[in-house]
Amino acid sequence: MSKALTRVSRRRALEGSAAALVVLGLLLWWLLPLDEGTPGGSVTISTGQRTGVYERYGKLLRTALGHDLPNLDVRLTNSEGSQENVERVATGKADFTVAAADAVEKYKLEGGAGGDRLRGCARLYDDYVQLVVPRSSSIRTVADLRHRRVAVGGRGSGVRLIAERVAKAAGLDLEKDMKTVSTGIDGMPQALKDGDIDAFFWSGGLPTNHVRELSRSYPIRLVELGNLVDALHKQGGASRYYRAAVMPADAYPDAQEGVAVPTLAVANLLVTTDRTNPRLTEALTRTVIDSRDHIGAQVHAAQLVDLRTALYTDPLALHEGARRYYRSVKP
């Protein structure tokens, strides 16, 4: 009898243990998300002008994403620049983009469609405002651009936005006081060499290849802009995102001849919307940070992406997926 009871007790104990394991498994399944694999599907990234920094960065990021997220199809589309990029993402024509903080703020302040849904993933690197003239030019300040032929970028570019504000800070109206030329960085250097323009504005990471190559084949000079920061801030609104900065002497050695140039800078942001899946945004943000050195070897400005400051995406709130990433790597 005692042996029979022992066998029954053992069987019941085993059954109880099995039931407990099932319950434990269900609890773990409920509490802990299982590995669902890497995000897939397709995304569109709006970049910038052909051969520009945004386009080069986008192509290198697509390569990095192909390694980290092999199930994700990444499509790149060119644009005029920051202003067009913001509009595309806000209205669902693209999923991610890089745009300057001033262009983002302008879109929001003007009540652009979908502006309230914009979110930040990372603060990337700073764009430096560059006013380029022939070395022999009499242009020494922005005020000297009056009645001159000046290339200011396309209508949807961040360059044009900055040129308008910088001109205003110097007491000029971009349209009335200058002969503006709507060409991008791909055409500006040749136009300057050919004498078709007297100067051009550019805003980009340092060094910008087109400016560097121009400086090697044609004598140019960079006009100082740093003294305009107070006047810019007095304009209010998106102009508060410009700050005084210095182009180091080795940015364009052939143009600067060992001299640093005071200028203006504005932060670039990786932008998406609250429509984007948090898992995808978390994974993409991770790749952006992890690929900094690899991309930076070809796009120098990308080396400046800093994990400590990347989460400061003002004027945009962080996307939930990006927030998850930064929490996961918090020391």
C-alpha cells in the first residue's frame, strides 16, 4: 500500500511540476517579448541634392542598414534640401530624412501639414554656413553682396533659408538687393569659376567636397559671418537655432591659408514621424550611431555624431523607438 501511495505521490508531483513549468512559460511569454527578428518591409529616406553631403550620407547609411537590417528595403530619393525633406516626411512622402533644425522649426511654426507628428531620432552633425567668393573679390562682408550675382540654392533648400536670414541680419533683402541664382552645390563652383556669379552661399558639413575641390583648382576666400549671430537671434523664431562657430584652419587649407574663419552653424537632425514603427526606429537609430566611424571615413562630418548629445533633437521630441535605443545604451 505504501509503495502504491508513493508511486501516486510521485506521479502527482511530476504532474504538478509540469503544470508549474507550463504556467511559468506562459508568464515568461507574456512578460518578456520574444525575438521577432530584425525589422523588415521598406522605407524611403529623402536625402538631398545629387553629389551633396546628404546624398552621400544617405547612400552610406543604406549600405550600413543592408548589413544590420537585411530584411529592410531602403529607398533613397533626392531633394532640394532641408525644407523639402521636412515637408516630405511630415506628409508621408518619405519615412526618414536629414534636415537642419532651423528648417524643422520653420515648418512647425508655419503650421505645415503633419508638423505636429514630426519626431527626432538623433542629432547628427553641424552644418557650417559658407559664403564663398573669389580670392581677389572686393566682397568682405554680407553687406557687400548688394547688387551682386549670388547663388543661394534651390527653393526647397536649407541653404536658401539660411541665405535669406543672413542677408536680413546684414540689412539686405535677398530678392530685392541681390541678383539671386537658384543653383545647387553641384553647379555653384563652376559658375563662380566662369564668372557667372560673384559669390555663393553654402551650408554643409566640413569639409564639403565641392568647396574643397574648388579651392584646389581656383583661388577662393571664405567671408566671415560670425558677427551676425546676435542680429540673427533678434529675428526670433527658427533663427535662434544658429550659433557662432569657427571653421578650423584645416577645413579648406588652400582657401584659408592657415587662418580659422568665424561663421555660423546649425545642427542637423535625423527626422521621422510618430507613424514610424518603434522597433524599426530603434534599430535604425542604433545603426546610425554604430556606423559613425565607418560612414565618417567618407563623410567627415559624420565622425562628429556623439552618443552623449545625439538624443537632444530640439525642436523635436524624441521618437519612442529612438528613446528605447538611448535607454538601452545608457551607461
